[in-house]
Amino acid sequence: MSVYQREGSPYWWFTFSIDGKRFRGSTGQTDERKARLVEAEKFQQERARPSHEQPWRLREVLGTYWSEHARSLDSSGDIFFHFEMMSDFWGRDKPILEITNSDILDYRAARRGGNIKASETIQAGKPAAWKRRMVSDQGYIRAVAPQTVNRDLAHLQAAMNWAVDMHRKEMPKITWKRLKAKEAPWRIRFASGDELARLLESAHVDLRPIILCAVTTGLRRENILSLQWHQVNLEGGSITLPKVKGDKPHLVRITPCVLPLLERRQLTDEARSSM
């Protein structure tokens, strides 16, 4: 094993071989001692990984899906949290072929009942606000709705499918549809004009344009708060979101009541930038 520096890169890089297979990459460290520690950790991880012929454990299924695909998704934080809970619940070294429908039912019941321990691993690096919201006074992950459990299982299914499609690994036969928790029917309710008027009247003056934009365009809070002027076409009366569900651009029409708000905001921003 060895670490070295590449021309033009501030980081130390590692290179080593296991059974004739070469591994190399950046350690992400500018200090040589820390780089050697990273290299040693990666070497141990790769040496512990099962060979191509061996069945994978839970850690390989979840870890491979995470590193090769899930970490670049918008929902990566949620996926990583769900994988942490599954790993703690079943054990990271549990052979994937030993996971059964019964195991998943046990996880589903524990998740719904708030009976999964919030281990130090799960809580590591999480802010205090997250812990107050997600962890009970008894030290367990709080109970969740059926919709949340179904998202957990969907992520596990995606990881197993990835192992099959990308790495030709054998996975257990799981009846996913029958394991899906029954979700409550959607409750649809529309606010009346008077209710919207009262909401706008009671809201802070800086929040009123955001509320009005959300109500009239259907945009989510994150889309509105992160909106950039290059996404807004005042002359054409449209807002373009470059990436929504399905990774496709989405065009939203600007309503007449929102247009003057955006025009005034643009003039204000232009005046500030010229100062």
C-alpha cells in the first residue's frame, strides 16, 4: 500500500492491490498521516468485501447502492437514515439471502411502533433539533405513519434491485406488494377565499408574497425560496424549474396577482446590486 500526490491536486491519493485487483483514488486529505489512515480503512473495507462468487451481506447491498447511486439523489439524507436503521435492526453482517418476509414484517412493526433504538451510530452528527424531533425521551426513533414505512421498504427494494441489475447478485424472494403497509386515504380540502385572505392578513409582510406564490402556482416552499432570476421569464409569464420529480424541467405559469410582486422584487434586487 502507498499514498502519493498527483500533480495539480492538493490531496494525497491511495493505491493498493487485493488478489490482483488494483484500487486507487483520492483520500480527500491534504495531511499525509491522515491520508494513510484513510488508505488503511479503505484497504480493510475492500479486503472484507465478499468475492464475486460469495453472497453479499446487508452491508454490501446497502453500501453499494448508496455509493453508486443513492448518494447523488435529492433524497439521499433520508435514504442514508433508513439504511442506518435497517443495519442496526438486522445487523450489518446479516447475509442478504437470509432476509425473509417475516424479517421485514418485524422491521415494519418496530418502525410503526417506535421500537427501533436510536443508537449512537444513528445519532452521530445529527443536530440537536433533529434529535428532539426524531428521538423519543426513552431513546427510540419515534413512531411513523404507514407512508414513511413504505418509503423505507421502497429504498431497500431499490438497493436489492440495484445489486441484481448492476452486479448480478442473487437476492431473496420478497413479496413487496403484500408487505406494503396500508396507507390512510388522502384527505383533500381546499381553503376558501376568506381563509386565504385571513392567512395573508395575519402573515408577516415578507411572507405574503411567498404564500401567494405557493397558492397560485403550486410550487413547493423549497422551490420558491431557492428561485433564481434566470428561472423567471416575466415577459413570457412563466417560471421554469430545471429539475423536479423524474429529473425533468417543469414550467409554471405566473398568475396576474403574482406578476407585479415579482416585477417589484426584481427592481429592488437590481437597485441593490447597482449600489
